[in-house]
Amino acid sequence: MRLLAIDTSLELCSAALVFGSGRGAVRSEDLTRGHAERLFSMIDELLAEEGETLACVDRIVVSIGPGSFTGIRVGLAAARGFGLALGKPVVGISTLAALARSYEEPPGGPVVAAIDARKGEVYLAVYAEDGAELAAPIAVSIESAVDHVPQNARLIVGSGAPLLGHAATCAGRRLPPLLPLAGPDILSLARLGADAPVQESPPVPLYVRPPDAKPQKRAALVSAGPISVGDR
């Protein structure tokens, strides 16, 4: 099976073309913005490198968050578009779940995945070493997040790891080893997507907390009445 894996949920913009043998071509760049523009050129580069076309892809795997609201939408829109155009299944994988598998050596126990959610919070979830979810994703204050780390945890991974480490030091607590990562390993995301069952409905964003910007309701604008010069 040939997979196209996409991750734009955090600052990393990553794509991979992975073959059944486990061999894969990878592109990954740390971008503050511009994921949409760079993603498609990345995919073109991967296909050219392997001498393939999109028609070779059997499944598309995409990270669904939590993370950047805009980034999540960019990745999902691209994956859905490719899936629709190619008539191929699209599988969504939690960014936290992919992070929890982004280590080189097996940790020997539960893994805590933590992402810096800004505003003094982290997105956090706990996974068994085999990938089973032990604690569902939540958004929690950095100080409180330390209390969500199981005593038998063997690793904390992600951009939120240093934040938890600092909070634990201030509270006089000890934590397992920290592995700060800007985003999940794209090949780990691909492997999870290869094993995941295909759902009947397309993947949807996993925001965990509501978006910061909410569109104004038309009714509220109408009820406010016309704006006079003095209101501006």
C-alpha cells in the first residue's frame, strides 16, 4: 500500500510518500505561516523524487489536531481534496497520537503527548506504548497538566514537554524524561494511518477547545441597528 501522509497541524509543514516496505520520501519544514502554499509544492517534489504521480496513492493520512486551527483546516482540506479527486480513502489521526509514537527507542511504558496550546495551556493526552489511548485529549493549564501525568509514565513528548518540566520544577515534582518536538514524526503518522480502519465519513478536525475567533452572527448585527458616525 502506498500512502500520502500530510501534517500541517502545528508549525511544522510535513508530507511523506510511504511505500508498503516502509520506505518513504519525506519533506518537513518549520514554518510560522504559509503551510497551504508550501504543502502542495512539497508533494510535487516527493512525487518527482520517486518518479510517481498522485494516481499511485492508495490512501491519504492526515493529522486532525489539536493544534493550529488554520493549519488543521489546511491539511484536512488538502487531504479531502486528494481523496475526492483520486477516489481513495482519507484517514485522520490525532496529532497527539502521532506525537506519542515519535520516539526512537521504546519508552517501556505510557507516553504523555503535550502540545503548547498558548494562553498558558497545553493540549495533553496519554497513550500506552502500543498506541492505545489511556486518557483522551484535553486542554488544561500548564500548572494543572502536571497532575495529569501518570506516575508510571515513561516519557513526555511534544512542544508542551518543556512547559510541563518547568511547572514540575516550580512545584517540586519529578517527571519522566522530556522529548521536546515541534511536531509529530511524519512517518509515525503514516504508520498509524496505515493500520487505522477507514471510516465511512471523512475525518473532521479535533480542536479540543473552541477557535479563538468566532464569526459574528447576522442577527446580532441586525439587532444592533445602523452605525452612526459617533459609533465608529
